[in-house]
Amino acid sequence: MSDTDQHNGNNAKQESLQLLGLWAVTMVVAIIFITTLSARTPESTKEPAGVKHAQSAQKIAPPLNETQTMAPLPPGHPQISQLQAEVAAPAPTMPELPAGHPPLDAAPAPAPVAAMHAPVEPTTPMHAPAAMHAPAEHAKADNHGQHWGYEGEGGPEHWGTMKKEYLACGEGTQQSPINIDTKDVIATKVGDITFNYQPSALEIVNNGHTIQVNFAPGSSIKFGGKIFELLQFHFHSPSEHQIDYRYFDMEAHLVHKSADGELAVIGVMLGKGASNPIMDAVWDHIPHETNKPKTVVGALVNAENLLPANRSAYYHYMGSLTTPPCSEIVNWIVMQNSTSVTDAQITTFVNTVGENNRPVQPMHRRHALTNTH
Ligand SMILES: [Zn+2]
């Protein structure tokens, strides 16, 4: 076969191949066009073109009408009903997709929940459920002006959620009172307490929660190298602290404050027994009207008479006020030896202010200390 023959033969072949190719290309283009149309279901909006059209329903309608006339299909063909559906209702279908798409809907919902919980849970792992309800409870309590007490809605279990200022009552980890388990007490050199108590005019107030004796300046203790001024003493019945899970009939609290605002409170357990001159003096003048301090003319009181004879045997731990706002600023000193109160005095006290002891609180990481010499 010569080069020319081969060339002629090749030309004829090429012509038929070109025709075939042109037909094939036309068919392929037609197939691709139809396929593209049939693929334009709502799900196809993931493609860039679909996403672009989805932003405006008006832009979609005209091209669909054009394609319908350019690519006729037998009546009842599935592609036609799809196209008709898209044309008939483009507005509600297409714009809804970006907004109603599950990932978009789901995303904003967990975000505020996580944000709400985040600041609370890491700081107060022990009380997460209470913390979650705190904001609503605060609003409710503040609106209704609920007062704290020892039972019902104002009881100790609700103190922490009554007001923002009382949050430590529910969330604190150094709360008082506690049970002092003498097996867990650590003996160490805490140091003796130096007492410098002076007689003071007897001023008694019934504040509705307890009977309190206020002190004029001049009485103080020295504890841990710091001076704490005696402000007042008051009573609880039954006792607030427990010693080896045992309550006493009453407990006296002698409240002292340092110049920098720290408190030192001495707890003295009172057991039912003989009469005590200082208790008699106070009990003889308990005011029945609340929050009206009563000064007993000519009477002097020395807080020393409330202490047991042995003042160097005590338990010490860091804790809080046992009433709202439960501030964790108290150096607690609980005397190991008790003094006494009469049966009649306990009855009078409970009849006047009711039982007023907060339940014992979790120790968390604390240990009570006891002094060694
Ligand atoms: Zn108290």
C-alpha cells in the first residue's frame, strides 16, 4: 500500500469518524443535559450551582421553564413532575433549605446550653444541679421577699437559692456547722487562746432567730497571733456542732471580729444541768419584741462566765457563719468541755425563738485540729 492510497483511505475513514463523533458528542451533551435536569432535586443544592440558585427563588424559575420547552419529555415522565413541583413551589422549598437544614438548626441550640453550664460546673462540681436552677430561684425569692428561717420554704436547704447574697449557703465548700469526728481530728500545736474579757453592760436583743447579748468594745481574744474583738454572744438549740455525731441541748456562740474583717467564733456546748449565773441573768430579761435591744439597767455581764473551766482544750477548723449569708470567714473554736443550762431555760428559749440549728455540713477536704501542748 502506497502513501497516497493510505492517505485517501484515511480521509474517508476520518470523515465517517467525524460524523460519528459529532453525533456521539451531541448525544452525550443531550444526555448530560437531561441528567443534570433530573439531578436538580432539592438535595442537589449541595452543589455550588444549586447553592447559588437557592439564595433567590426568582432566579430559578425562568431557567426551568426554558429547559422544559427545550427538552420535551413524554407526559407523565418522572422528570416532568419533578420540574413542575420545583416551578410550582420554588419559594417555600428552596429558601427553607439553608435555614431549615438540620445542622444549622441544631447548632444554635446546644451553644447557649453549653455557655450556661460552663461557668458553673467546673467551679462547683458538687452542686451542679442546684447551680443550674439558681438564677430562676433567685428571681423568685427576690420578688417574693422570702425570709430565711429553720423550716419550710425559708429552711436551711433553701438558703443557698433564696438570694444571690446567700449563694455560699448552697455552694460553699467550707460551711458550718460540722460534725467533729474525734477519730479524724489532727493533733497539732495550734496555740492557746489569750482571753481579755471585760464586764460589759447587759444589752439583749431578740432578733427573731436567736437571743443575742451585745458587747461594748473592750473585750477581745488573741488567736493565731491576731486580735479579735468580742461583738456578741448568742444561742442555738439544739447545738449546731456535733461531737462524734452527738448533739448537745444548746450551744453558745461568742462572735469576735478582727480589724481586717475575719471572724473567730467560740462555740460552747451546753448540756442540761445546773443553773448558771450568766444564763440566769440573760434569761430573766429575754425581750419578747424582736429587734428591739433591751439594756438591763445596772447589770454587767462578763463573757468569761460562759466558758468552761478548761479553755485550752478545743477543736479548731475553718468554716462559715451558720446563718445566711453563710460567709466562709470564720475561725471556729469549739470548746471540748461543756457548761450547763437548766431544763426550764431550754424550754423558754425554744418557746421564744424556736429550734434554730442549721444541719451539719459536709467536711469536704477539711479536718478539725486539736491543740497539743
Ligand atoms: Zn450562732
